[in-house]
Amino acid sequence: QGSPFALTAATAVVVHSAALWATALGLQRRTRCSLGVSVRWVLGRPSGNFTARVVLGLDPGLPSEGYELEVRPTEVQIRLSLGETDAALEYAFQTLRQLASLHSFGGARLPRERVTIPPCRVRDWPRYSWRGVHFDSARHFFDVRHIKGLIQLMAMHKLNRFHWHLSDDQGWRIEILRYPSLA
């Protein structure tokens, strides 16, 4: 199928839509942390010497929360649905993360010089609008680290609802100074 795409410091993430710019910038820090490569983010045409590009655009033909990802040796095209664009970009990012050749599945936090992604074409959207996890901490205590880990796993598996069962009929487990009778 050809050579893999190499994500390096000489890669530009090109965002063609001003409406998509704020959403894309939300991923900028997370991309560096998750993949370990710092790339340049550009609105419009990139100026400079870039050897590879990741191009973000919109596609009105995709269903809500859908995305299309096409990986070629020097370019990755990401087209997002007009409905729920933030979610579509998040899911496309998770797919890129899963395709990337990382040393560990969760992604080492160390800086890297390059990350490779095999050539492919992915066209994906959720079959159901509600995909979630029910978390019951009413009867059992879980620390913050455990809950954050669960939310990260949800993102990795493209789940979009976190139903947190905080209380039962037996009582409330969180002290809130403004409402002392709840505790």
C-alpha cells in the first residue's frame, strides 16, 4: 500500500475552515502529549518548509459525528461532518492515535522525532448517538485517578456519555458545605 506517513516537527496541521480553527486548537496540546511530536498548526495555506501535511476540512456528506481519514505518504486528509464537528475531530484523532506506531498503547509521554502511521482510508461514524458507560460510585469509593483513567478509556473507545451514579436512596456521599443536610 505504500510508505507510511511520518509525523515529525516538519509536519504542518493545516486547517482550511476558520470555524474549525478553535476546535482544532483544542487538540494541539493533546497531540503533543499523546503522540510526543510537536507539529505546527496553520490556518489557511502553510508558509514555510513542511515535508508533510495533515489537512482538516469539512464534508457535508458525512453523518453526524462522522469523519473520513485518508493517510498517504506525505499527507493525511481528515474530513469532518458538519454535525458535531468537535466530536468528529476527537474520534478522528483517536483513530490516528490508534494507528500510530507507538511503543506502548497508551502512548509514552516522551518527546519523539517521528511517529509513523500506515497508509489507509477510514470512513467512520457512530451507529448509535448514545454510547456510554454507567459508573456507580454510590456504594463504592473510587479515587480521582481511577475515574480519570476510566474517562480516558472512554475517549479511546469513542464513547460519548458518562452516566455517573453518585447517590442511592441510602444517602449522599459527598459533603457540600452549601447543602449540609445532604451529607
